[in-house]
Amino acid sequence: MLKIDSINQFYSQSHILWDLSLELKQGTCGTLLGRNGVGKTTLLKCITGLLPVKDGQIALDGKDITRVSTENRARAGIGYVPQGREIFPLLTVEENLRISLGARSDRARHIPRHIYDLFPVLKEMRNRRGGDLSGGQQQQLAIGRALVLDPKLLILDEPTEGIQPNIVRDIGNVITKLNKEMGLTVLLVEQKLPFARKVGHDFFIMERGHLQAQGPIADLSDSLVKQYLSV
């Protein structure tokens, strides 16, 4: 589904990602772990096309998308929920969702019904401005907006950050449902290990721009946590 092969990325003269390779299987949830500042968000932005890579290759369903624009990557099936959500606070919930319709490959004009089924609160508040929603509701809106694209791959950057526990639970349930019932592939950056272990199938640990460890989530041992994730 997603294959990253030996990519390198620089900010000015700083080498951020070093020959990084990663493979995510169809219909699984991969959790990208690591301390702050190790390059996780940079990697996500490279996958979505928001940042260029110097060399290496990024492939989606066997097709090279390394030099494809961000817009065309969205049309190819990549949905992205950035850290901080980045919804439009002055637009209504429905208007926020409708923005993504323009990037659908099938040119659909209506918000898919399953978005409101996954997040009933968005239907209840569809005429309210996004900025009037709670942090947790805004996160649900951001995820819903990405799902309007009908993506093959959903990328989430710290979806539980600053979110109340009941909505964290709801988001976890939605990710699991998307995996099991809809076959959607998910890649998420996550700091909360219990959440990562609950929703993830595989883990990928980064340190200083390198991929240091990976494997089934059941193999995420205490020694790996201590070595690469403890602060």
C-alpha cells in the first residue's frame, strides 16, 4: 500500500531524514513513534507532498508519487489530518467538510453519509462554526474532513493531543472500524502508548531521522520504550 524507500530530506543544511525506508500494508494501522523532534511530522509531510525529498522514492499502491503535487496525492487517495487540526474556524462544520469534495477523484458533490454516521456530533452541529466546537469536536471534524476525500490512506498527526478521554476513546473506535470494516489503511503519529497499542497493528520507532525499530505492535517491548520513547 505505502512504500517508502531510502528517502532523505533537508531543512536548509540540516539533514532531517536519513535513508528512511518504511512499508505499510493495506488495511492496517501503523503507529509512528518517537520523542519530539526526531522527524515524525517531517516524514508525514513528505508523504503528503507538503515537503520535498532530496532523493529516494515514495510509492502508493505501487505508483511512484515522489514528485506528485499535494493536490494530486489527495486525489490519489491520501487524506491528512495535521497536528493542531487546522480547521477553518469561521466556516460552519458542513462548509469545512465540503471543502474536501473538490479533491475527490469522482467529483462527488455531497458529503458521504458515513461521515455523519462515524461522527454523529458533526451532524448535530453542522450549522455551527468550526471555531465554536470543543477541541475534541474539532479533531473529529478534521478527521471527517479528511475522510470526505474517500482516501485509501489516512494520515493522522497526534490525533489525541489535548483531547478529552471520552473523545480519545471514540476516535480509537473509529480508527478500528475504518480498518476492519472499510479496509482503510492508517498511519498515525502518537505519543500515548496505550492508544497506540489499542489501535495499531505495527509500530515504527524513529530517532534522529532514522528508523530504529519496527514490528508488530505486540513486539513493542518495555526495553524499546525505555530506550527510544522515555523522557
